[in-house]
Amino acid sequence: MNWPRGLFRVWVVASVLWAIGYAWYFWHECWLQSDTGDYWCFTGDFDAWTEPLRHFGWRQYLYNSGWAFGVPLLVLLIGSATYAVLQWIVNGESNSERRW
């Protein structure tokens, strides 16, 4: 069984589900204000909790993109490091070349 390939496939599926779930959460938290016709959404900032969607700047989009894509990348990095350390522990130093 090829563990790295299987874990990578699980990560891809989980990352897609995470991005879809975060997008659903973001749009679900927006509401339509009937008198102006604007969608109001949470910004993530502490000074201005909500803003009209048309007033979103690059910081709000970067913040939301960081949550949507940064979390899966962080999980990939932590998972890869964990797998490498576990593989090193199981195989030991005898398989690696000594360069000193």
C-alpha cells in the first residue's frame, strides 16, 4: 500500500470540502438589507464587524482567501512533516547515508 499517495488523496478531498464549506459559511453569514439592496457580510476585523459586500477591499478578500486556502496548506505541511518524522523513526538512521 502506498501511504503517501493515499494520504495525499485524502488531503485533496478534505481541502475541497473545506473550501466549499468555508465559502458556504461566508455567504450564509451575509444578509440582504432590504432598504439599500446591499449584502452585508462579516469582515473579520474587530473595528468594523460588518460591511456591505461592495465595500470589501483587498484585505477582506485576502483574509477570507487565507482561511479558505491557508488552512489546507498548513495541514499539508504539518502532515508531510509528521509523515517524514514517523518514517525516519520507523526506518531508523541505518538507511540514511552518513555525511560526516
